[in-house]
Amino acid sequence: MITSISILVDEATYDITPDGMKLRAMDPSRVAMVDFEWPKTVFDEYACDAPTKMCLNITELLKLLKRAGKDEAVELSLDEKTGRLQVTISGKYTRTFNMPTLEAAEEEVPTPKLAFNAKIKATTQGLREAIEDAALVSDHVRIEVDPEKLVLHATGDLMGANIELKKGSDALLDLEVKETVKATFSLSYLNEIIKTAAATSDIATLEFSTDMPIKLDFQQPKEGKLTFYLAPRIEVE
Amino acid sequence: MVQTVKKGFIAGKDNLWIFDLLDDGAVRADLGGSDVLRTRASRDALCVVCKGSRMLCGKSRCPVVVRVNQFFRTAPLLSEEVDGASPPSVFVGRIGYPYVYAGPMVPPVHEDTSFYDLPELWFGKAIDEIVGFRSMLVRGKYRVHVRRFEEAGKIMDLTRELALAVEPTDVELGLTRKPRGFLVLDDDVQPFGPSAPIRDLRVGNAKWDHQVEKAYYDTDLRAADAVRELFTKGVLVTKIQRAFSVGAFGLGADRRLVLTRWSITAVDSILSNDLMGKIKTFPLINEFRVYESTYLENQFEVLMLPDAWSYEAIEAWYPGTVWNPSGKSIVMFGDWEGYDGRTTYADIGGCYYAARLAVCELLMKERRQARVIVLREARPGYIMPVGVWQVRENVRNAMRQQPLKYNTLEEALKRVQSQFHIPIKQWINKSELIKNALYQQKITKYMRAKVP
């Protein structure tokens, strides 16, 4: 989960409330956005008395979290006096790390206001492979959806690729299309987003309209939410 | 004709026409037939057919003529004993790696030679002048293993001492034979003086740079950290690179000689990587900028866009220039990196890193962030490669100018178009970052009002 965030941002501000934690952030070039929520039910234990913000260096946090093995419990606690986050990993033995928090960004990031003409439900794994196929030949891909199928179309300097996910195939679970839509997106962003999301999610929902941003929602095991928005590439001749 | 695997070479004695290229009749009479300059050319090389007279290669002047004339200006001063003031300068060659030839470079003169090996001072000098003083530098060669240089003995120790000196240092270079030049007629190597193996070496009192000396004695300081620290303290890139190449930095046991050509790019890369990390924390520039500089028929147009850090360098070579000798059309090479940097060596080589350092220096000074695209046109008048320093100093010169500022990318591109010979469309086509800036939308665009 934290890995998914780290592909877009190095530093991020978490909104922490008695109900859970949230994060919304854009990558440095403001092309993509991640919208993440973990309600308190996701955690084994969750305690927060008053809403607060916590800005962390995600890259550093990730280093610590990677030390936790499969069956080990991780406890995160923020000491507001010292401004440090304590990371306790307990399993075979107990390790306690602490790391500084950073000055929280005041800027509230709104979500894009979008109306979608197509909605696709697919397996994350199937999408991931389709995107990896396209990435072999180009660095951007045109996604087209009509009532029958989803088509990925990539054209590189030398090679081209055409990937079809038909209605009823194993990878494509559902297709709701108001009108045929197509838009082009950067494969480096798509690839990174789907690759990391695949670690926590089996089913993805894509929504977009012609030459508009795409919304990628990755269904989480519990009640968590992991959604990405990615702006399109519009080639004008 | 299909080129055979084993090239046919013509030995030096068959290339006597070289001597006819000399402007100075007296030198020609003296040296005709002597062994001081060895040449080699493949049998079908253009130079052998052209003999400096017909401009078959398409360059505006014959590089062989330039080089040979400068070379023979020093030739009469050469003997087995070279006694002069080294700028200081050392060279670690690439042939035979890991058993390389290392050694000092010494001109046979006692004067202020400091600028002979200090590219920071060369910007604006004509190509003849640069070839001239480079040809003065006699290179002593000493065979040494790059890792076992500590045990290589006195000659290697003195070479290292010399490399760390701050000012020209008297050197007596004893050679096993009279130094001779070597000119590969169909290759484009840097202008270079004559060389010979070292028999004996004496170095006068060398005054060391205090900062460099400290890094040298600190065997717990990693090489990259030493490079960064010295740069922050204002030591010139060339001096850092020179010390780097003689294995003066790094953890004690890991020290090694680094080929001169590798050390240049290593230092450019280490320094710009470090600056990039800092630049990413700065606010974006407020406008579209164009910086320009032209030197040695190399024209640079540097675009800066108000966007997160990313970098691209593209160079276009006209037919007849160094890296496009026989082509009929312009050749363009380029490479780029995104916000997170790169882990592989850039396709276009050392120039990529040299220009990256120059642009990072400016952004660091202004404490600003930008997307940077360095465009370079190398014209037919650029008759021989003079080294990566040309790119670094040329772009640094561009950075010293007041930038042209624009409100839109289109206006900035229009300016670039007016300066370049190659149509802007071709540049855009080649440039990932310009295409990205033109076509990739921002997510912020969709946040304000609901778009139908």
C-alpha cells in the first residue's frame, strides 16, 4: 500500500482522524494523483483522539516497513510532542524504530471533477499484463472502449502492439459503456501504478471518457480505498 | 565494397604525404622521413585519398592539417629528456585495461603552463590554439595495474603527487626513446601530443591543494563524498577529476586508478546527481526560458520549462562533423531522464553528464527547479572533437547569459527555431520531454470546473 504511494511521491501528508487515515497527493509533475483511505476497521487496533496531520518521507518509511516479515505485527505511533513517528515491529523479537515527521503541507488537494462515459472492471493481473505488453513497444498507449471490448493500442518507433480484452474473457469482468471512448496515457505511469497496486488488489475498475483523465480504482481486501487519477496525453498535430 | 574484418593498414612510411601538409618549409626539410610521427590509416580511409587537399570528408578545414602543423611546432624541442613545468597534468590511458599506461604530461617549456590542462580557462580559444598547447604536452607512459598502483613504485607515487599539485610544477621526464606522435588518420581522437615510455621521473616541490590533500589522507572517506565535499568548497571540477583519476580518493583498500575519460564523466555524474537531489526541493521557475551559447561551431539552445525536474540532451551532427563523417543527412542522438533520475549510462555519453552538471549549477545557484532540455547543433566547422569540456564550458557560458523569457512553450520554441538550422519539428520529434510538455495534460487542469 505504502509502495503504491511511493511511486508518485517522496513525501506525503496523512490526514489522521478518529475514523481512520487518508492521503491525497500528486506526483511532482502533477500528472497523476493518488487518493488513499484506510478506515480504522482495517487496523487490528486504532486509536486517535483528535484529528491531526502527519507528513512523512515515504521512501524512508518504506525501508523500515520492509523489515517486517509476513506474520509480524507493525505498530505505528506518533508522538506529537517530539514530532517523531515510532515504528515497532514485533514477531520473533521486537524492534522499535523512530523517524522524524516533516512539516505538513497546508494545501488541500481536491479530486478532479469528472464525468465518465465508460466503466471497466477487470482483474488487476490481467490489466498488468496488458500494460506490460504495450510497454514493450512504446511509452504511451491509446485505450479504446466500445460496448464489446477494451483495446490497448501502442505504436513505437519501430514496433506496434494491439491488445484486446473482449467482453466475457477471463481478464475482463464487466463493461459499461455509454459511448465509444478513447484516450492516450503514459505507460510509465500506468505501469508503475498497476504493478504496485497488484500487490494489494485483485480487481480494478477503470473509468474514463474521450481525452479525459482515467480513474483507476483498486479494490482493497478490507474497507480501504486506493484510487489513482491519471491525466491523458493529447497529441495535437 | 564490403569492409573486411581485418582492416588493411598502411604503415607510417607510406604516409609521407603528411609532411607535405606542413606550412613551414624548414621543419619539413628537417623532419622529412624521420620517425617522429607515426601514422596509421585503413586502406580505404578518405584521408589517404584526399591528402588534405580535396576536403573529401566534408569538414570546412582539414583536421589532419591542423594537427600535423601544431604537432611539428613542438617536434624540434623534443628529446629523450623532457624538462619543463607540468600544468600539472596526468593521463591514465584506456589501452590494456586493467594494465593501463599512466603518467605525467609535461611540456618542454618553463613558463606559466597552468592553463594547458585547465579547460575552465579555455572557453573562447580557437581550435588551433587548443590543439597547439595540447600538442606541447609530452605524455610519459608507465604500465601499471589499476588496483595495484600503490605498489607500482616511485614513478607512480610521483605521478600522483604531481596530480594533486595546485600550480605548475617542474618535472624532469626521462624517456626510453624520443617521444613520438601517433596519428590515426581515420579516427577522431582528441588532439594529443607525443608520448614515450618513462625511464625516470623527477618532480620538483609540489604545493598541494589543502582541501584535496585532506581528502587524500582520509582513507575512510568514500570517493563520491570526497568529490562532493571538494566541489562544495569551490575546488575546480578539473582538479577534482585529476585527483580522482590517480586514485587519490576513496576507502583505503578500494582506491584505484581511473581512466582519464571515465574520471571526467564520473565526476560530472556524481556532482550533478547530488545537485539534482537538492534542486528537487526548490520551487519551480516562473516562466519558459531559453539560454544560448555558440563556441567552436557548436551551438547550444537550452530550454527550461516550469515543471518538475527532468532532463534531456539531444545533439544533431551535420554531415561531415566528427560523429557523422560520411553521412548524407543530419544525425540526431539524444537521451533523457525523468524526475527519479537514471540508472543506466546515457546513450550519448559523457556530454550528457557534462551538460547536466552545467545546468544543475545554475538551478542550484538560483535555488529553483525546472525541466531542462539541452539542444546542440554541431556544424561542419567543428572539425575534431576537443573533449567533453567543450560541452560543459559551452553550456556554462549559456548559463552565464541573461535568459530569454517567454510565457508559453510555443514562443520559446519559436526562438530556438530562429537560431537553429534544423527545423524545430525534427527537434520536437526527437525530444521526449518537449513532446511530453506539449501533449501530456496535468491532472490539476481537471480540478477546477466540471468539464463537459
